[in-house]
Amino acid sequence: MFHIAFTFAFFYLLWRFVLPLPVARGWRLFISILLLVVSKVHWINDALYGNMWSFEAPYLVALFVGWLFCAFVLLFLLVLLGDGLLLLVWLTRGRQTRNYFAPWVAPVAMILAVVTSIIGVGNAVRVPDVKHIEVPIPDLPASLDGFRLVQLTDTHISRLFPKKWVNEVVARTNALSPDLILFTGDFIDGTVGDRIADVAPLADLRARFGVLGIPGNHEYYFDYTKWRERLARLGIQLIENSHVELPLGDAGLTIVGVTDAAAVGYGFSGPDLDVALHGAPKTWPIVLMSHRPEGAQDNAKAGVDLQLSGHTHGGMIAGLTHLGRFANQGFVSGMYEVGDMRLYVSNGTALWMGFPIRLGVPAEITEFTLRVAVATGRGLDVE
């Protein structure tokens, strides 16, 4: 489906962008070949490396290829939008007015695609800022008021997010002096052999109660058994359909983790919250790590107080985030109230290098401070 969609985009651009260009036939042929190659860059990557998820090229090459693909996608969207506007002008103003504006669609779309892609890719590869959020939880024990969690997710450590970038993320996270670090999946893109140096700084993450994590779908694409072992050596405890109990004063906090739905296709157990909650204290607040936000309604009914998810990358482009809702049960970015549960869907600390763009949807390192909730006319609030 992925390759079919971008094949359609190529033929649409060939028809509506390349053929109308007022340039020599040789230039139109060159532009056509360039667009075809860019539209098939993931298929080419699959042929070269056995999968489409990690492009093992030098940083600048990976950055350039990422920019080309993002520019291709934006060009398609802008030409499609321009044609929609031309149709509207034709229906409301007539053919003559439509013909006046038609020659401007291609050059304006091209300039906007090139410039916007440069900005978007630059936004994508920068080290994210910290986002601070206070989370009111009903009946939170006094010993947990002020407890601070830091969520990292979707770092997609790769040639585009290498060791230097990881070092800076670790430094910003440690500067928060959190009580607990939770990593909600998609640590990497690439094999253990390819990423062993890039992931090494994760061993320097520091929190009072350590680092807990779950696998995302991308861990399964690159031999999850090996990645589970490597992450454990880095001091990251992965909890798969299980939970960890953190006693604090006269109460405590239960951290629950479930696997990703992709696990089933690779011979591992899929997400199972019932199994994960088995034997957990009945009265302690529950924080759930689930890579995907889907299933939130069932999780709320099971007694989860706070669900932390990622996977969506926040939709990456403002205005297109609504498309992501269809694939994620309506949850794309930010905080949601689902029954008595709070669901937070992070924009991600990074994103997949195959489409590295952010426009109006910044990456984040997210710090949560748990607070005692009080009832107000607007619902639950911080005491």
C-alpha cells in the first residue's frame, strides 16, 4: 500500500506538474526520472538493505535523501491543492479566470515544497525541547504528589539520529533529575550491529527509580530478541505484558507495560493488559506504557489512571494530523480524557528517517508531574 500510494503520486505529478512545464523535453525527462527515483526511495532501500526502515548511508546523504522525499510529498500535496483551487475558480469564476491562474500552480508549488521541506527537515532533526505537564490523578496518595516521570519515545536512533544527537537527548533528560524515566518504544531503526555505538549513550540515563521501557513496532523489524538483550545491557528494563511496583511511603505506583501489536507477526506475544495487570496492587495508581494509543477506552475501564503512548509522531505536519486519527482511534497528539483515565500521546522525541519532517508539530522530551486531583466545574484539576 505504501509503494502504491507514492506510485500514484508520481504519475499525478508527471501529468499535472512535469508535462505542463515550459522547459525543453530533455529537462522534463530529467525531472521525471528524478521524481520516479525519489518516489521509489523506500523500495530501493528495501532492495539494498532488506527492509525499508533504515537507510544505512552517511548522515549528510541520509539528510539529503530525506529532504528530497519530503519535498516530493509536499509537491504532490501542493499541486493537488492547487488543482482543487483551480477547479473551484472554474466553477465560480469561469474558465477564463481559471486559465489565468493555472500557469502559476506548478512554479509556486515547487518553490513552496523546496523551502518548506528545508524548514521541516531542519525542525525534525534538532534536539527537542522539554515539555512540562502536570497530571491530576484522583485519590493520588500524598507520598506520590510531585512524583516526576519523563517520557521518551520514538527516538528512532539511526543514521539521521546518531550518537551525538542521543548524547544531547540524554543530557537534557538527566538535567531534569526525574524520579523515573519511561521509554514507550521505537528506540531504534537498524540492527544491533549497525546501531551499537549510536545507542551507547542511553546507558547514561539517570533517574531515582531507573529506566523502564516497552518495545515499539520498529524493534520487531530488526530482531527484537537481540535488541531486548542490548537494551538490558544499557540499563533499560523492558516490561512486556507485565508490571513493576514502586513502593513510596504508605502507598506506591504501578508501572505497566504491554507489547506492540506488531509482535504477533514476528512470533512474540501481542499486547495483553489483563496479563500485565495480574497481581498488581488494587489501590495503587496505575501508569500504563502502550506504544500505540489505540485501545485507550478498554484500558480506562481496566482501571488505568495514566496511559503514555507515542507511535503517531503527532502527525508531523499541522493540518494533516487529522489523517492520523483514522489509524489511531482518534488519538494523535497531546492529552485526552478517556473516561476516568488520562491518555497522553507524545509527538515523539524523534521520528522515522523515511519521512523526516515537522511543521508545527514539534518533537518533545516530556516531563509529567503527578498531582492530587480535585473536582471542579471543569472536571479534574490540580490541587
